[in-house]
Amino acid sequence: MDVVAELEKFFGDFGAVIGAWGVEKPDEAALADSNAVLTWAELSALTARIAAQLQRDGLAHGQAVAILGTTNIQYALVYLAAVRAGGCSAPLTTSAAPGQLTAMLKDSGAMHLFVDAAKLADLAGHDLGSVKIVVLDGGHDEHPGLNDWIAEEGATFTATPPAETDPFNIIYSSGTTGTPKGIVHSHQMRWHQMAGGFKSIYTRDTRSLVSTPLYSNTTLAVFLPTMCHGGFARMMEKFDVTGYLEQAQADRITHTMLVPVQYQRLMAHDGFESYNLSNYIVKFCTSAPFPAELKADVVKRWPGGLVEIYGMTEGGVVCMLQAHNFPDKLHTVGQPVTGHELIVLDEDDNRLPPGSKGILTGRSPTMMSGYKNQPEKTREMEWRDEEGNIWLKTGDIGIVDEDGFVSIVGRAKDLIISGGFNIYPKDLEELLEEQPEVAEAAVVGIPSQAWGETPVGFVRLADGAEVSPDEVLQRVNAQLGKTQRISVLYSIEEMPRSHIGKLLKTELREMAAAKDQPA
């Protein structure tokens, strides 16, 4: 295969590209973690052996291969091999409860579960059905380890070029209650992201540092293009500030994807300036609100470009902000990328005129095939225009300015309706964070007999702050209109967040509900 020519195609074969890089640059490093480094020849051979054994076990075309464990070389190999074998990778969320995990496993239709020994122990006593279990990190009394299960050296598999609509992966959403929905991405969607949308950003010389979990679409947005273009990816099993900076310097990293809380911790590190980060070409950020002040600090002190990506795992519209090129737009998430369309809808799904505040809704070549086994949930997200085109509602409330840059006001589900008035939590959070004693703030709505809902705030106070939450509350409420005022403010040591840094407002609502509230 001429791998360069393949990457220029409108649609290509990702699995074949992985094999081709093993021939094109066999002795160059492809994957690394804290225990090992693999060359492209080794990566190609090992994924072929895993693919061969998957097919011997009876893996059907398009069938899911479930993976549950720590981000490392073994995890990455299985992910890539599942696609090479004609299957569909299904990484499961490690933070999910055992009941959720078993439900995800059943929903995926996987016949294999590749799992760390520790996570397998967490599932003890739960019905995993007839799934074949392979332990990623060694042997087990009841189940084979990956090294024992894998096909022999030199084993081959039947490589079938994928159709555009074939499933590439299933990403389970980070829902906090019930069973997360399985978001199905097709080969066409992933190819457009990897080879089309990023072909000017990634090359065979790319060196990426992966420090978020591989079950997250956030991580895959950098890992998959790096692999597709024949680069090098370093896997961090667990993020820590010093470890990240040391690894970035040692590996001469050029690309990375981080969530805002990671940027916050890195930029606050006392020794940040002492590390050589001059090889960085671009740093990405997504998954959570990225404060303008933090963006400005990253642009100023960290070499290379900074690109914020706004979008959903489900797809629809993707916006990008090149923060290094638009210093006066750091309060936005950028503009829709080429080929992506964005409109704004009201609560009744009517299209609103430009400049209106409403639910951001988009369409693009990068849209999910749908939720696995949940067509009704898929339809809830969809909006159809006059020609019957499908658009996806983001659930975010936003506004598009005169230059086409998008500002996020908040989540539609987080909107607080108090006494018939709409209250946007982000407005209150920004005012709270303007207070010098407040390091971080969050506002949620809880039921109120008098008003229907009422805003409740949580603040993480800055180190050394000598102020009570009531003092901050009085100061802030004095600046708010009567209908916006926060009913009560609590101090919290740490905001609850997911593994990729998303603020878990569901947990804050539960905490607020457990406290005595004003009527």
C-alpha cells in the first residue's frame, strides 16, 4: 500500500494503514508507556496476531470488542487490533459502577472482554454472560492473560476493507445515572476526522503525549490521528503534573490533548518555566469550559499553538478556536470548522435569527450513526430541516456573534427557571469567580416551593482566603437582580469531576438536596 496516497483518499482503510506503517517505518517508535516502547513493525505484528485470534474465536464483522482497564500499550493494541480484524472497538468507562459496566457489556454485543485484573475483581459476582475474558496485565486462575491468548508469531488474519457505514467504535457516554448510552461511530466518520480534518495538523513525525483515558473520545481525538499518520504516542497510565512535564521534555512532544483542569494544574506548577517544551506544535483542549484567562496564560507561556475544540461525542457541529490567532475571542469556543453548519433553535425547535440565544444545533460529516440499541434516544437528539436533513441538538445554550464565533451560555438542562424567569448558571458562576477569595464556583438549581427552582452555589475558596461563604454571597447578590439571586452558598474543598475533568453537577444537586434549604 502507498500509505501517503491512501491518506489522501476521501475514504480509506484505517486497519490497512496501520499495517502499512509497519512496512514504511518498521524501526521507528510507535507506542510507549512506562514499561515498554514498541516500534511500528512490532505494533503491526502484535495487532495482526490479536486480530488473528479474534477471528479464530469467531468475531463477526462489525462485532464489538470490549476493553476495560488502564491506558497503556496493551489497551491500545487491542483497540487497534479490533478494528484491523473487522470488528468494532468498545472501550468501557472505568469510573462506571459494576452494574453499569455489565449493562454496557451486554448492550455492546461483545463476545470478548479485555480487562485489567483489578477491574475484573471489581466485577466479581456480577453476571457477565458468555463473554470470553482475557486479562490484559497477566495471567489469572480462571482466564488467560493476553500473552497466553494471542495467536502465534507470524499469524495472519483476513483483512476485509470496511464499508463507510461499518462501525469503528462504540463510545459510552459518561452518564452519572443509569446505563450510559453507546455512541456508534462509523468508519467514514473516523476517517474524516483522522485523515481529512487533521491531515494538515498530523504527520509521520508527530509525537503525542496521551494523558487522558483511552475510553474517552477526548483522548481518541489525538490518539487515532497520530496512529493514522504514522506518528508516535506516549501513554500515561495516570496524569500527574511533574510526570507530564518530564515526559513531554524527554520525548520532545509535539501534540497533546488536555482538559481545562489539567491546563490549570500545569500552569500553576512552580517549575513550569524550567521545562523545555519548545517542540510543541499544537495543544488541544476540550470536554469542559476553558476560562479565557487560562487560555491567555497558556498562549503566553507554553510554546506552540493552542486550539480549543467544542463538540459532542455524538458529532454534529464542531467549533475550533485557534487561541494563539484570536486573542480577542478567548471568551468563545471559536467558529464551526469547514463543512460544519450551525444554527440556533428555541425551546420549541423553531429556528432563531442570527444573534439569538438558544440551543446550538449542527450538522456535519462527523455525526454518529446513532445510539446503540436506542433509536428513540437517537431521535430525541435529532432535528430535521425543510429538506429532511438531520441536525443534532447539542443541549448547550449559546449565541453566535457577528464574526461567527460561538459563546456558550450554559447547558439547557442546567437552566434554572425561578419564578418564571430564566437564570443561566454561568452568569452567576462568572460573578462568583470574580471575587478574589474564590478559586472556582458552580451553581445549580434545586426545587423550591415558593419559586419552582432556586439557585444554590458552591465555591472552592482560594488558599489562605479568610472569608465566609455568607460574606461572598452577600457581596455577589448585591450585584444581581432580584430574580437572579443565589439562595445559599456552600464552601467545598474540591469540585466533583469525571476522569476527564467534567464538572458533575448531578452530584452537586444531590449534595444541595441533602442540606437544609430555604423554601
